Amino acid sequence: MRHAAPLAPGILPALAVDRAAGRPLHRQIADAFREAIVERRLRAGQRLPSTRTLAGALAVSRLPVLNAFEQLLAEGYLESRAGSGTFVSSTIRHGPASEERPVARARAVGGSARPVARHVAALLRAPEPWLQGYGAFRMSEPAQDQFPFPTWTRLLARHARGLGRGAFNYGSPMGDLRLRQALAAYLRTARAVRCEAEQIMVVSGSQQAIAIAARVLVDPGLPVWVEEPGYGGARDALTMAGARLVPVPVDDEGLDVSAGTRACRGARAAVVTPSHQYPLGATMSATRRLQLLDWARAAGAWIIEDDYDSEYRYESQPIAALQGLDRDARVIYVGTFSKVLFPALRAGYLVIPPDLVDRFTAVREAMDICPPGLLLAWLAELISEGHFARHLRRTGQIYRERRTALVEALAGRFGSRLRVVGAEAGMHLVALCERPRDRAVARRAADQGLWVMPLSSCYLGPPRRNGLVLGYGGTRAADMPAAVERLRRVVNPR
């Protein structure tokens, strides 16, 4: 049984135009829409954004968009409804979805619980002072002053009034169906993810998503590639599953696949952040993406794609998910609402290859039975009614302003002593430096109420770079110069 949902208002399809290409812009736009419809990323009856909105998103005039729509209307891919807008033609009919492509079977998970004590011991570490508070430069702190509290309150109240007895029972381990339908429509359109609602599992965030994936895919002792530097939470989740971590260096093109194959060609899986590498901010190049998929196919390995901070890009159009390029069902896609809404929500999701859904469900039921459907059902309406899309657009502009204010303030206070990288997307950037050592700076900054994360803390092995990871989501643009001046006094106390 297929479950489809109408495209939420304001969600923009994942397509791009290349001004340097030889083809006219209107033909590129028409071809991109046609491909999205044929590949079922856009479904019959889904409403498209207005030509004005789409032209603004693509940074082109309305004329190429209008010409593309006219062509697709003439070909029968689109239909116009008076007073309502432009839609994917309701006469479009597809055959079975793309799960017919070759898929691999997961190996059974075995082993004893006795090694758990060693795994837990590996997680013990002294508290990191830069994670003990909230305020200027704190990583992963969103713009709480921009959260749509009135809308949130109204949706929660609506659900509270309509609760039936069934709402208080255990739910599906996959999560609320309405939320999964809304997520599937959003991901297919905005992130070019190949998915149906039946493949989506609602979890408590990217941390739990990676933990579940690790328990399904990795037998204890097997090697897994991790980015170096990379996300410590992913490393912890893999460690708890008994994986042997293989650090693979990251450069300006993302994960160095050639270095990974030299270090451990036969790894069971790779955990990557291709859209916005954590923490350096690189976007994985098309060449590296194809290399990674080729490696996974040849090695019989899995790719866990953490689509970190993919919603916010400031210097280019959104980058489509790696999962959308996968033709062998090797990619497990991970997303979260922690950054775009608020961390305390503890809501994220997995997109699972069809043949692995039963194994992921079994692990989920063993871990915590099911997600809190009573608290998360309102998210479906937040997405389907267009509130989520409006929130992304509004906060995207706010973060762009805060990013610009931070970059300008760093240049004014530090000059060439700091080199900024990774400022093109997301909610943080990295200021590379040689001296003083970043951990010492981070400790002194925490004493002054500045929550600066040292880049060296993101390395599994000896750090190769020294720098400061600066979050800007939670600090207003007007307050940024004063915060950077306080940081300058910490770095140069004289």
C-alpha cells in the first residue's frame, strides 16, 4: 500500500541551473522538472511553487521559468488550475516505485553483551567546558527568538482537544504515519531523496538514528570509516555498537575516498556528512560522491548519510542528498529537527532501504518500542500546512545576516590571524589559527561565558589543524561585534 501526501506549500524542488552551460535556462528548468516527475520525486496533483518564488530561488528572471512551465504544460506534465496555481498533471500515472532496483540483504546481528562494559569505558571523558552553557558561539543553538511559538501552541492545542483513547497507547515503532507521509513528500522534493513513507522511521535525533543503524549494519569488531575531523556523537554511537573506527581525512571536497580505501578497503560502513561536513563545512564534490557509492557497491558496504545542516546554504543553491544518487540501496539517510526547530524537541528520522525495514524495526522495538507520537503528531501539520517551509525561509535569512556579521567582525578584530572556512552554509563556521592552542582558548572563553568549541576536539587521532568552531545561530547580528571583541580579549588578553 502506497501512501502519498500533497506537496506542502512553499517547499522548493531540488533543481539547479548552470549559467555556464550551453543549454538555455528555460530548457534546463524544464528538463529538471520533467526528470523529477518521471522519477516520482514530484507526484501527480502536487502543487508547484509560483514562478516568482521559483525564479527568486534560482536567482533568474521569471521569463525562463515561465517558458519552462509553458513547455511542460504543452507536453502534459503540468496542469494549470484557475485561481489555484500550477500542479503536476493529475493524469500522470507511474508504475511501481524504485524499490525494484537491486538491494542487498543485511547480515544478522550477533555477539554477546559482555563487551558493553569496555565500550562504555571508552566513552568516559572529562566534561568539556565549552558544552556547559548557552549563548554566544554555542554550537547547534538555533535562533530561539525566531521560533513560531503562536503556531506551535495552536497546533498543540488542536491535537490536545482531539485526542482519543488510542493516542495513549503504544504506537508504531516507525512513528506517526501522518508525519512520515509529510516527511516523505518534503524529502523527495526538497532533498531529492528516494523514499516512501513506509521507509521512514521517526527517531529522537541523529544520535539515535546512527545508533540504530550501527546496531543493524555493523557486527562488533568490524571497521567503519568516520570523517577526520568529524562528529563525536557519531563516533560514540558506533563505539557502543562495537565498531572499530577508521579515521578518514577530510579536505575541501569532503571525505577522501582514496585515503579510505588505502586505510581499509573492506570497511563495513562509512558515516559521512556530505552536504555540510561537520565541522569544517566542506560540501562533498560530485566526483567524491560517485567514488563513495562505487566503493560501497564494490565492497558490499553501507553508507550512513547524516544530512547535517543541509537546509541552510548562503552562497549556492541547496545540494541534493547523496541518497538520491544511490541506485543500489546502500545509503541510510539521517535527518533531524534539532537545528531547524529546537534541540529539546528530540525529533529526527531515518530513511531505510526497503529490505532492511524489518531489521531496523526489530532494533527500534528492542531499544525504546516507539517514538513519542503524542508529542510529535503536530509536526505533520507544521510541515503539511506550510509553516515549516516559512520557518526555514525566515531563519535562513536570519542566519545569513548573523553569519555575515560574524565574518565581518572576525576580519575587523583579528585580521589575517584567523582564516575562516565553512561559512557558506549551516549555523557555524571554523576560524583556523596557529596560536594559541584552541583548547586553552576554549577553556578561557567558557570562563567568560563564550561557548567556543576547539577544532582539535573533533579529531579521533592527533589533530592536524588548530581552530575555533563558532556557532552563530543563537546570537543576533547586532550583538555579534561585541561578542567577537570579548573573544579577542580571551585570545589576546593583553
